[in-house]
Amino acid sequence: MSALLETQLAKEQEQIAALRAAIGRAVVGQAEVVEQLLVGLFAGGHCLLEGVPGLGKTLLVRALGQALHLSFRRVQFTPDLMPSDLIGTEILEEDHGTGKRYFQFQQGPVFTHLLLADELNRTPPKTQSALLEAMQEGTVSYAGTTHELPRPFFVLATQNPIEQAGTYPLPEAQLDRFLLNIMVDYPSAEEELQIITATTGTQRQQVPQVLDAEAVLALQARVRELHISEHLLRWIARLLRATRPGPDAPQAVRDYVQWGVGPRAGQALVLCAKARALLHGRLAATRTDIEAIALPVMRHRLLLNYRAEAEGKRVTDLIAALLQAVPCDAE
């Protein structure tokens, strides 16, 4: 490793460590969730966080927004939210000099670096779909004109897996736009004690701003430069194909899977494995990185059938079994 590359890697690790520490000032524990969130950020994708109420999903996203010197907006998704409330609308303006009237596009809250879409599944599909172009293309089209969104652009959406009354499940096309589906679980006993101690006193932790847009874009560019070996790429391709029901698929897939993952899942696995390697100070992705990130990458893209639901089969167990069953060439 050259001295210049070693210096650059050391600087990047300092930036990542500072970001972790800044988030840790507001969020107790949840190390795996924070890591997956940073993987999504540096891989340049969007994240869907799921967990029961009160686990700190919104706090975690807000802490990330405070730690980044980026514009941050929060939108509470409700049944009466309209697409124009999200992407913006045209308003009638008047030139006071000439008296001429014209339409001016008024940007909505989606025009930001970091968008918190809180309880995304509580708004109708018409409004959910307004996010599709923004998430995929980084643009918004209105009245025949395309408007560029700021870079980087990062959507963090939350949804509650319980209380499904009055909710609108996200369609598969929109779920596929999320790079990662992150599950937020209950804290450990020690972490829970720290949370209730730290949040019921008079002091409030301030989250410092440690990274700006230029630094985030540089780290995203670095992720794409990292190496991943040919045999790992072939293994990822075999994993994707093994999730699709067919004559050559594993028996469990033929029995319990309705639709397998598409090529976008493979792209996500590669980028996320590289991003995780960077978080751990390595210049090449390994099988460990792929295995660590496979579940949040694939679980929202793999659709089980009615038989799986009837027999209580979980997508988590199926993905874990595939990681062990699909052969990986020796390094």
C-alpha cells in the first residue's frame, strides 16, 4: 500500500469514527443498526427502517441528520398527505413592474439532502409513488420540467410492523428502491438502563456536525473504487439465481418462494459489501461483508408464497440457508 493511499485511508477512518461517535451521543447501543445505516449512506442508497414504536428510529435518523452538515427535512406521512405536499407545486406570481402573471415552481420538502419519511406506509399509494422518481433518478418532474435534487440525496423511511389498520403496504416496485431494509430491535438490558438514565435528566446531548456534503460524496466515490474479487461476484450471481423458483432452485425456494430477487439486489450486495469493507478499514470486500449485509439487502425483495405463511416460514431463515447452501469458490 502506497504512503498516499495509507494516509487517505487513515483520514477516511477518522471521518467514519467521528460520525459514529457523533451519532452515539444521541443513540445508545444499536451498533448493528447504525452500521447498516452508514453502509446505506456510503453506498449511495436509501434505507427503510422497521421496528415497533418507541425504539428510537426517528431519533436515530435525526441524529444522523444532525451529525451531517447537510440540509435535513422530516415529513410525517399521513392519509391526507398529497404528492404536491412532498414534491412541491406551482404558485401564481405577479411581476410588480409589468403586472404580468406567471407560474413559479415552489419546491417541496423532498428538495433536501436527507429526507426522513416518517411512517411512510400511512400514506396512500398515490403519495408513496411521488417518491419513486426522486429515489431512483434524483430528480422531480412537474408540469413537463425536470428539477434536480441536491447531492447527496438520501431517503430514510420508517414504518411500524404492527398496527396495520389504516396503513398502505409499500408496493414491491417501491420496496426495491430501498437499498436496505433495516430492522430495529429492542435494546439489551444494559442499554435500556442507559437510555432511561440519560433521557430523564436535565442534560441533553448535542450532536456535533462532523461531515459535509463534499466529504460524503468523496466517501461514496471511494466505495465504488474498492475491490471485490471475481469469485465473490460469481457467488453473488449464484445467490440471486438461487432465490428464483425453478427446476434448478433449492427445494425450499421451490416450496416457499413466489418471486425471487432481481439484479438490483446483486448491485446492492456488491455496493453494500464494499461500503462495509470501508467502514472496517479495508480496501477490498470479503465474503464476511456479503454475509453480514445479505439479510437487509434481500429480505424486502424476496416474496414468500401462501404456503410459507401458512407454515410459519420466515424469509430470515431462508436467506441464511441459501448463504450456506450456495457454493462459493475458494479464494
